[in-house]
Amino acid sequence: MLLLLIAWLSIKSLVQTGNIFSVLPMLLGVALGFGLSAPAWLALLDLVKGSARELQSAAAHWQWRVPPAALPGLVLPSWTVNWTDFSSRGPPTCGCRIACGLVAPAALVPALIWRPRLVVRQIKWELVLLLLVLLLCMIPTAGLFRWSFRWLPFFHLVLAICAAEALHLKPGSPTPATVALALVVLASVAALIFHTTGSDAFPLTWIFIGLAAIWVCLEFFLRSSDSRSWTPAGITFCAFLTTYLCVPTKRWSAALQFFSKTA
């Protein structure tokens, strides 16, 4: 993740400034960071040698990839489709691993539909990085990232940045809230049609519909611009809390392990 970020920032700086020395401050910061974290890196490299993870066959690279069919889980975490796990059996897996708090896709999707030129002009670099990381989540990658879902924290970070920029382009607009409600309802109906509701759909789906409806009401009835500016963050927090409380902790075990190791 760090190497990808360094490469992306370097290319962005070179294209925007045309000066090769513009990347030196960033590279200096990276070098200092590596130096300060050297004990952790050395311990990690020492522990990986001869471990069961290193000795696994090349077939492991095809396990735990994010399937395209799981992407509705960005809106509705109870969305359940088959993921290829360590046993390559493809058991039904809920979308809690790609849950992002509802607000981010609801903010980015309408901006890309109704104001695509402005959005692309403002955050084209972030959008390219977002699509690249999403692709890496879905294809086999190398080394310790042979299980591609480990790229998801980076994807969530870039998605949040893109969503924040999209909200900043037209602050106070009720469109993201309305789109959030529409997306949750459509995802719920699609889950019923395609039998992807999973065992965690109730009451999570109804709570998400309620959160989206509350967001719509707040956008229309809150008069204070300061209060409205905090609404997306509040809805995101409530959506994450709802997901955590409604999805059994055993379904979070693998996700929590990989988030903690990545952090």
C-alpha cells in the first residue's frame, strides 16, 4: 500500500509541477518514516521467513478476492454472496468487510452522474487511485497481499477522501441523502430478488432505511449550516455502529484480524 501511494504521489507531483525535485520532500518523509518504524519492519521480515503463510502454494493467490457481486455491500452490509475462502469452497459471506458507512457511495455516485466534468477535474487523481485499488481488491496479487481483500482499508480511505471532496463541491445539497435512501431501498429489493439477503438482513436493512430517511429529513429541516455539515459524519458513525451491532461478531473475526494487521 505504501509503495503504491508513493508511486501515485510521485507521478501526480511530476505531472502537475514538471519538476523532478518536487518529489524530494515526500521521499525524505518516507525515509524518515521507514527509519522510525525499522524495528517493526525487521521483526515482520524475520517472522515471515519459514512461516506457514510463506510456504503456501500459488493457489493461495486466488483466495479471498473481493467478488464483483459483493459490491452492493458498500450500501447494504447484509448483502451476502459467495466469497472464495481459504478452503476454496466459496461459502456465503456477508458484506461487512466492505461496509463503508453508507454516506461515501451516496455522495460520490450522484456527483459523478450529474456533475462528471467538475468532479473529474477536481479529483481525477483520487478517482484513478480509487479504481486502481478496487481492481487490486478483485485480482490475485503478490507476496503478503496474495489475499486481495487486504487492500480494502486503502480502498475505504480513498473512497472517503473522494466522497468528502464530492460533498465539498456542493455543500448543503439534499441530493446525497436522497440518493442514499434510494440506494438502500434498491439494494434491499435486489437482495430479495437475487436471494442475497443473508441471515443478518433483519433488522439491519430496516435500520439503514431509517438512517437514510433521517438524513433526508435533516437535510430539509435543519436550518443551521454548521449542523448540516456534521450530518454526513453522524450518519456514517451510526451506520458503522449499526453494522457492528447487527452482524454477529464471528462474521467480523476475519475482517478485524486483517484490519488490525494492516494497521
